Amino acid sequence: METYTLEIILIAVVAAAACALPGVFLVLRRSAMLADAISHTVLLGIVLGFFLTGDLSSPFLVLGAAAVGVLTALLTALLERTQLVKNDAAVGLIFPALFSVAIILISRYAGDVHLDTDVVLLGELAFAPFDRFAPFGVDLGPRGLYVMGGILLINLAFIGLFYKELKLSTFDVGLAAVLGFAPAVVHYMLMSLVSITLVGAFDIVGSVLVVALMVAPAASAYLLVNRLPAMLALSTGLGALSALTGYLLAFLLDASIAGSIATMAGLIFLVSLLFAPEQGVVAQLRRRARQRWEFAALMLNAHLLNHEGSREAEQENRASHLTDHLRWSPEFASQVITYAQRSGLIAVEGDHLRLTPAGRQRTLKHYPSSGTLEGT
Amino acid sequence: MNQANLAIEITDLTIAYKEKPVLWDVDLEFPEGNLTAIVGPNGAGKTTLLKATLGLIPPSAGQVLVFGKPLRQQRRLVGYVPQRGSVDWDFPTSALDVVMMGRYGHLGWLRRPGKAERDLAMQALHSVGMQDFAGRQISQLSGGQQQRVFLARALAQDAAIYLMDEPFQGVDAVTERAILEMMRRLRDEGKTVIVVHHDLQSVPEYFDRAVLLNVRKIASGPVHEVFTDDNLRAAYGDRVTRLGAAALPQLEPESRAGLPVMGK
């Protein structure tokens, strides 16, 4: 593999991992849409930072972006507090307002500078290796790798240090406040982190697709595991996997790398949604189907139990009788009998159905009134 | 009552949302070592009173003192049990982990919980009969079990004062008994337990003292002094007193509708 290819993959993997970490807390706080908003409004911070410094690679651009990111979260919260608009509408009102100011500023005053709206929206990973980090003329690799690597380390350090505070204020904001953990401060620290991450990553995958890297891996991990440390680890891993497989997909289709990575992140979520072990759609369908059969077998058992030992038992407790009295179709009746027999609940002797001791016990547990009747 | 042992002293507390008072000039004293119910009709400001006491809602006027000092200096003395519905039980964590959050206040910023916190949390789970569920994902607990986990978390706070917001809401009869016994045990250890409560009927049986609230403070003191026809009429309107205090179970049908029928 060429160094060029390797560098692209490395940048993408590191960027995806860096996005996936704060994404976990956004998803758990039900603020995923805030990532979308901030990914756009940070542009205003970059533009203002550029006007102040006149330098597109100044670190003040990142600071400006972080400040506007926090401002976005703050304004959204303020608008929501008026109780005149709901949260989703508040996000939808604040972010175009700030974003459009940025667009106007760029088109009016920075038309000749490389603040290209296309690149901002879509990013261009393929060009990332051309931008080198070369202090004193020594080439140390692509600049993007250092930027995203640095952001990944910042995210790891922040979550490592404030893990307890982040967890508590996400789960129970009231207790966090009572215990003196200033949940508002924690919230805006997280929002600064989200903003910095988005600024770093949107250079590479663009401001639209970066949201996929922040939300999709976390949402997938949420379905697959049920402990926070596992969710953080898996989210990071799935982000990296999306980047890796996304690059391959782009190579195969000769298509946009950023688009392919976001597609893979979406596909991984789709697979999680369908096949998650407990909450997945397939697992739910199977559970429902099993419950249906179990309940049908229980109905059959209750019927057998009711007539057991009585004079009409010979008549009632026959396979052929189920279609007449329980109004079951012959196919369904024979399927239920097979299911109940295989589960060891009933014994079939010719046409006659008899409860096994296990079947009787199970039925009495779910159908206690017949048990008490027998007991008295 | 010994004035020196006031667990909580509230003076002239007014809370307003946009000029609409939710609590109006409330003076209250909670003597140490009592089990007190805060009761009143819907919208009376019961939860608001609790949250203001905890510093979660800023007062428009008035102040709250905890053992004679502002709450800010006394955080470790106050244990909090929020309404069960106030958190997301799908959060990816275990029962034990939730209980350990009760120790976070003692740890302070940045310090991580360790074996000592784990042991204390386990002990707290034990005292609410939930030790077998320590590793269980919290969404897989029943409502009553979730409530017990919240109580265990408050126990782990090892506080002097416990403020509980409707701990009996939506729990089964067994859990209701367990919660009541735990509250009495705390009281007998000299702790102060203050409970927002919805069920007037059980107040005389469960509690030592009561605060009757309806935006204003109607009455506070020992339950038998507070639960008079006049006071109940002042809090709940004529509907109640025409039936008389003896017919309390029929009160306030709309607010009882969501509660489980007790003792069945």
C-alpha cells in the first residue's frame, strides 16, 4: 500500500475515533441534533477567528469555533427556557441563524480566501495528505493526522478525568447539582469538546458527514452493550471500523471517501438495529413469536387441565377436538401440539392428549385459579 | 421541641415562575430526628419546596438553612431521592453503579470511586434487600426495584437529612413496606426524613409530622395537630371537609388514580 493511502486511512480512523467518544454522551443526553447544529455554526467561529488573525491556520480559529459551539448550545437552551418553542425547534432556529451569518461574511468579505463552502460542507479527505506538518522543513507527516490525533488525546483525557462527573450529570442532573458537581459547567465543557472535535474533523470529512461519525457509532454501541465503559470502547471501535471499511468502499466504487465512510457508519447502525442481541428488531420479533407459541401451548394445557380426570376428558382432550372447541385451524392446532410436545408439556397417545407432570406444573403456575379449585 | 436541633429552617421562602407564585412566603422548621410528610393538592408546590430546599430552584425571596448554615456548606449532610421518573432508566449502567453515585459527593471532583465505595454501595443495596440485583442492568429492574436502588443510593450518601420526592409512587405493596421500614430505621437512628407524599390516608400511620401545603403553608406540626377539618378544608377546599376527615380515602380521586391500591 502506498504511504498516501495509508495516511488517508490513518487520518480517517483517528478522526472517527475522536468523534465517537463525545458522541456517546450526546446520544445519552438526547442531544444528538446539537452535534448537527454545532457542526455548522462553528463555521462562524472560524470566519471570525480568520478576520481577527488573517491566518487560516491560526489556533485562534479553533478557539473561535469552540466559543461559537458553546454559544450555540447556550442560545438553544435559552430559547428552550422561554417555553415558547420546544427543543427540536430551538435547535432548528439557532443553527441556521448563526450559520447564515457565517455564509454571508464569507461571500461578502472572504471570497478570495480558501474558505470554500463546498469544502466546509463536504470536506476532502483525499487531499489531506498534501497538507504536511513540516516544522523547520522536516516533513513529519500530514497535518490532519496531528490535528485529529491531538483532538483524540484531548477527548480521551477529558473523559478519563471527568468520567464520574460526566456520567452522573448525564444520568441524574438533579443529584449532580445537589452534590455540588455543577452540571451546567460539565455540560458546557462537553459542548466545547464537541465543538473542537467537529472543527478538527470537518476539515477532513466535512460538516455534514462529521455528524454521522459522532452520532452513528454511539447509537450503534448503545444498542449493543449495556455498560457505559463498554459503550465508549465499542463506539470508538465502530467509528474506526466505519472509517476503514468506508475507505475500502470508496476505493471499490471510486466514490467520495467521506460519503462512503458515512454510509458505512449508517450501515453498521442498521445492522445493530436489526441484530442487536436483546433490543434488536430481529430479537424482538423472535421473542414475540416464541411468546405466541408459548401462550398457545399454555391455552392448550389449561384446556387439558380443566377437563383432566373428568368424564368428558376422553372426548375433550383429543387433538381432533381442538378445532371444534378452541376454534383453532387444524394446521395451527397440530403446530401447537407439536410445540407443546417438544417442550415436554404434553404427551400424545394416538389421538389422546395428556398433560405431563412438567406441563401440569407450568400450567398451574400461570393459571392459579384451577390450582386452588383442585385444592379445595 | 429543642430549637437548637433544627435540621432545616426555611424562612419567608417565595418561589415564583414569571410573577406567578408557586410557593408564597413559607416559614417551616423541621426538627431533627422526625419523619415528616409534605402533603397538599396537585400544584401545591410540594416538589418545588423540596427542590428549593436542595438548592435546585433559586428562591425569589427567603432562605433555607441546614443545621443553621446555608446548604452550600452542608451538602454532605443532605441525601436526595428524586422522583423515579426523573431519570432515564435505559442508561447503560448497573444497579450497583447507580448506588455508588451516592458516594460521589464524598469523593469530590476528579477522585475515582474504588473498593471502599463499592463496599459501601453493596452494604446499602443489602439494607434495601437488593443485593442479588447488584450487577443487573437498571432497565431490567421493576419499578419497585428501581425505587429501592434510589433509596440505597441515598443511604450510601450517609446523610443526616433525607429528602424524598414521592418514593411510594408506583411501587408494589411489598416495596412500600420495605421503604417505610427503612424510613423508620433512619428516623430511629436520629436522622431527619422529609417525604413529599400523595396519599393523605396513610399519613397518620406512616409519619410523625406533616406539612400541609397549598402554595401557602396551611399548617405544620405533629400529624394529629395538622390534620384537622379546618386545615384540610383550607388546603383541599370544601370537597374534603363535607366528607369529614374520617372519610379521607375518598379524597382527591384524580391524584390517587395513578397510585397502586395499597395493602392489596
